[in-house]
Amino acid sequence: DAKTTQPTSMDCAEGRAANLPCNHSTISGNEYVYWYRQIHSQGPQYIIHGLKNNETNEMASLIITEDRKSSTLILPHATLRDTAVYYCIVRVRETGTASKLTFGTGTRLQVTL
Amino acid sequence: DAGVTQSPTHLIKTRGQQVTLRCSPKSGHDTVSWYQQALGQGPQFIFQYYEEEERQRGNFPDRFSGHQFPNYSSELNVNALLLGDSALYLCASSPNRGRAPLHFGNGTRLTVT
């Protein structure tokens, strides 16, 4: 799986958009970009994933650059409950290897009043 | 619909002992994987099970073993516990042989003294 690079920490004011960047310059054509987050004392929670098109769901939006070497997770209106460690992961989506997620150290997002 | 459930939530063992952790996957999920998360680190993949067989394994010694039952539930066994085995052990499940995003439980906190 391709290696990802994320900032160690970020701050965001409540109600504002949180934009979390991720670099994955060695991503392969068949690798997807996944985002998970982990709130303190809980297991990781799936947020969103994509291959090359931008994606949006009820939690967030994922913007992937045209060359696929980087992406940005956007939380449109951050709340205090969004304070968590956010992990950007790239992986091949196929049977046999699909469950293996390679977590880095992630970005610790602190949402403040 | 219950999500992924793990038991026990906390456990204290002595060095050299053996431990068994249990996981019930989310309803409809056939694939279970286990992760170890040391304090301040991202989760590390241990192994994955579907159809009652270990399908993929991370860089963990043979002291770590597992089992999946016909009802898709799973156990993680660790023999000859070391102090360094102290960690949060996370179980994740997914449908369709692991091709869909993983759903994680909240983990078992194991402390080895």
C-alpha cells in the first residue's frame, strides 16, 4: 500500500470548515483513498473513500487531485464532536488484501469554541 | 442493529499468561480482522479471517493466533504474554469478503503486568 503523509495536528473553530490534507504521491492506479477517524477511547470510524472522482456523503467531502497524488477531507461545519484523529489510508480494494489497512499516525484535529 | 461488539472491554494479565479476546461482527458481515493499537500509535493489522480461515497476516509472531466460527464471530488468542503486548485490541468486520469499508468495535484494553 502507498504511504501517506499528513500533518500531525490541526485546529479548527466550531462552525467553520475543516480541511484535512493528505499526500499520497506513490499511489497506484488501482488504489483507493480512504478516510477514517478515531475519537478518544473508541474504535476507528469509516468516513468516506474514493478512487479519482470527488465524493460527498452525510459526513464529509473528499477532494482528490487530478493526478491523484493528494487529497483533502472536508468537514463542512465542524463541531466539538469532530475532535478526533483522522487517518488517510490508501489501499487496493480487492478480496484477500482488502481488510489490511495501513494506518499512519494521522492528523489530530482539535475543534474549539 | 448492533455494530461490532468486543469482550471484555478491559483485561489485566500477568506476563507469561495467555489471553482470549472475543468479537461479534456486525450483522451481515462475513469478514473479521484484528488490529493492535499501542498508546499514541495508529492501529497495526494482525490478521484477517473469512470462511473460518486466516487469509492474511501482518507482522506478528505465532504467539498471536485466531479463530473464526461458523456464525462469523472470532477470537484472538495471545500466548506467553509480554509487557509489550499491552495495547488496545480492535476487531473490525466487513461484508463481501472485506471489499467494503471496515466497521470497528471499541476494542479490548489489555494490560500486561
